[in-house]
Amino acid sequence: MPMEDLENATPEHHAVISDWICSFHRWMLSNDRKEGTARAYTRSMVFLYEEDQKSPAAMASQEYFELTKASLKNKIGNGQRSASVRLWKMFFEEYGHPTEPPEKSDGSKLFQVNLEAGEARKTSTPQNVFADENSAEVKKLRNELELPGDWSVAKRSRNSGDLLTAMSPGGRIYTSKQAVDVRLGREPTRLRKESTGEPTVGEGAGEGEETTNDTANAGEKRKRAESKRAAAKKEASATATEEKDKTKEKAAAKTKASKEDKGETSEKDKDKEKKAKTKKEKKEKKDKKDKKDKKEKKQKKKEKKEQKAAAKAAAAAAEAAGASSSSSSSDKEDETKDPSENLGEQVAEAARGDSVRRVVPVLEAWGTAVACANVSAGRAYDERQLDAFLLRGRAPEKTLAKRISGLYVQQELEICGRPYFRKADSETATFVQYHEDKKMWRITSNVEAKGEFGKVKDKNDVPWKAKKTWKIFDGKGTHLEDEDVRVIYMDAEALPVGEQVEICLPVLPESCFGAVTTKREAPPPAASSKSSSSGSGDESDSKKAKRE
């Protein structure tokens, strides 16, 4: 596809291009790119926009990447332009191909675009251009430098006159025969001719023998000099190795004497190791006992719960039998049609529809998210009650406030033996998961991302129990503490009054919300003020067993 077929930038794109470039720069920093590397790629994207004036989305296409990769400026620049476009594509893909810049520019000159300068560069003659391959000068240079067929000859413009140079397939410039030989791994021309006995360039017919003898003598002298240097180097290396061995022997003898003089210290070390071992055994024994007690307690609670459920089921059956005996035949026909079955079909159909971004009450957001998650997993919309929480408190003017704030719902699988959660937004993926190696809960764009939007160093089994303060990425390469960020566990009996939240999910019937939110048991009390719960009471046994 030619460059002309790609979407051109509009005045609207010009107005926000600095925001796009700034967002790209901050994204690279959040993905552990060095500051110098991020700045270089950022300026490359500025130059490309100034020269090509294509829309941000067009510059993230595979066609634009291929065109940039094949350009002369990219080859001369050692592929930096195509590397920048490749990262620009990854940036767009990670944000779900957004239509607006994720971040606002801080006004730095690094992100400013000068379209006039781009036009001037576009029309100017590059420093290196390909020369005419059919010209006598090019053929002569190719013959003298013995260039392979895939190498090119470039003409380099200088104030003192044009210079013909050799250009490798990778775009590097070479100006001498020796440099080309080294690049291709060939023996320099003079040494090749000396080794084969051929006369060197410039010899006459009558003086060939004399020149050959001189060359042979010079070669022998060089060989003797090289042999002497190699012998001296070998001797110096042997001496250094001998000195090193002597130093090691002295150090070993000194260490041995020190240990013999300090036999007392060895006894102390043994006592310390013995105490540590005893402490470890006591701890293992205590953990084993606690685990056994916890299991017995859980079993008792489970039996008690099953008894209550059985009693409740029996009462419900008796009530249903009484109602059945007193109803008429027409009522019986109506009872055979299960309204919940029709509602389930309606919810399943609606959950597969298009998502709509909107601000709704917390109960509606919660019910919608859980129902959609169940339907997506192939279950009835109310078959499983999933844990959910609100992440809020980040000031709107701060970076990533809109991205991380909202309702998060538990997902089907677990990571590192712990649940992970996704924001109720089908357009922009945002996750909260536990990172086993770093021992922390983190907010990311996907579960395999290297960088984090936010993080808290805490080993608790769920994020709303975290005791420490959350740290949020500031857009400049650092995560700063934000005391206002809170994780609020969702409890149907203690929902935040008047609270509303933005979601991007399908619109479901209102009658389904209660079925997926009112059957839940209250979670455990909050671990601290850093991450709190909206409810109270003990967590259900089934949930505890699953997390353990």
C-alpha cells in the first residue's frame, strides 16, 4: 500500500498530537524503558508525524510500519524509525486502539510538533543518496572495493564535493577498502597478495623480483615481531597466574590459622544454628496444629450450614405443598411456567449484546458485571456469586485516575493460587492481580504486563485486606503513594449510599440485579483503613476454603 492511501492527519489531530506523543512517552517509561531510549523513540515519532502528517491510528498500522522500515532515512539511521513505529503499534494495541489520547501533555518541548520544519526536511536532499549504478565511477568503485551484489554505492554530499561510499544492506557507510574487508570478514588485499606471491599494485615488469623479495623479508620481520610479542604476552600471563595462585594460598593459610585460633567462634555458630533449627521446628509444629484446628472449625461450620439449608428447604417444600393444594387448575398451569427461566433467557441474550458506556448506581453496576461474567463462562446468570470491589479515591486531575477507578469483578481462574479481578469495562482492559515474585497486588493493562499502573506491597489473600498505602504511577517513571486510594469490598447489605460508578457493559433487565447480589454472605471486617470493606461479619466458609 502506498503512503498516499493511509489516512491523513486533520486539524483535530494536529491539536492533540502533543498529547498522543506524551502518552506514548509515559507508556514506555511505565514498561521499564530507560529515559534516554524513551526520549529517542519519542523524537523519532515527532519527526515522522512532521514529515508524513498521517493520523495517529494510521501510524499504528502494519502498512505504515513496512513503509517506514523500507525508507532510506530509516536505513541510514540504523533502523531507529521503524523501531519507534513498532513500539507505537504496541502502545495502541495495549490501550485497545483508543480514539483519544490517554494522557495530557505537560507542555514539554520534547512533545512539541513543528509541521513547517517537517516539510522542510521532507523536501531537502538527504546527506546520503544512492548513486547511478550504471555510471563509470560506480563500476570502478565496485571493482576496486570488490563489493558483493547486495551492497549499494551511495553519494555523500559535502561542501568540498560529493564522495562515493559503499553502503551495506543494513545501511551503514564504509569509505575504505580495509573497512569493507573487515566488515565482510575478508583478509586485507595486501596480505592476500603477499601470501599468494602476486606482485602488489604499482610494480613494474623489470622490478617484480626485487619487490617480491622485499615483501617476503618484510613479511618475515612481521612474523618474528608477532612471535616475540606473543611469547612476551604468554610469559606475562604465566607470571600473573603464578602470583595469583600464591596470593590465594596465603589467604587460605591465613583463614585456616584464624579459624584454629577462634575455635570458640565455631562453637557459637553451632549453637546459633541449633537454636534456629529448634525455632523452625516449633513454628512448623504450631502451623500444623493451627491448620488442623482451622480445618475442624471449618467442617463444623459447614455441617451447621448444611443443617440450616436442609431445614429451610423442608419449610419451603411444605409451604409449596400447601399453596399447591389450595390453588385452582388454571393457577397450576401458570405455575408450570417458570418466570425465572424466561428471565434467565432474557439476561443471557442481553449479556451477549453491545456494550454501552454509562454511569449507573452501584447495585446495577455490580449486578450487571456479575451476570455478564457468569454468562460469558457458560453458566446461568445467577449461578455463581462473584467477589467484587470498588477502587476509588484517586483525584480526577491526577494521572491514571479514570483508568484505574471503578468496579472490579472476580474472574473465572486464579493466578498464583489467588483470585484476580477485571474492571467492568469491555473496551479498556484493566486488571488487579497478585504478583508472587514481587509479593504485591498490582493494577495492570494485562496479566502478563511488566509494568504497573498501581501497586501495594502486601501478602494478604485479597486486595481489600491490604494494610499498606497504594502507590500509583505518576507518568514520569515513578510510583508515588496516594493515601486517598481505597479498595471497598461489595456487600449487598451495606452498599455505599448514593454511590454511582461508570461501566461499559451490555444493558440488562433490572429484575436480575437482586438475584446475583443479595445471596452473598458478608465478608470479613477490613484489615485496616488503607483497604476497607463496605460490609461486616465473617466470610463464608466456601470462599475461605477456595482461597486457601
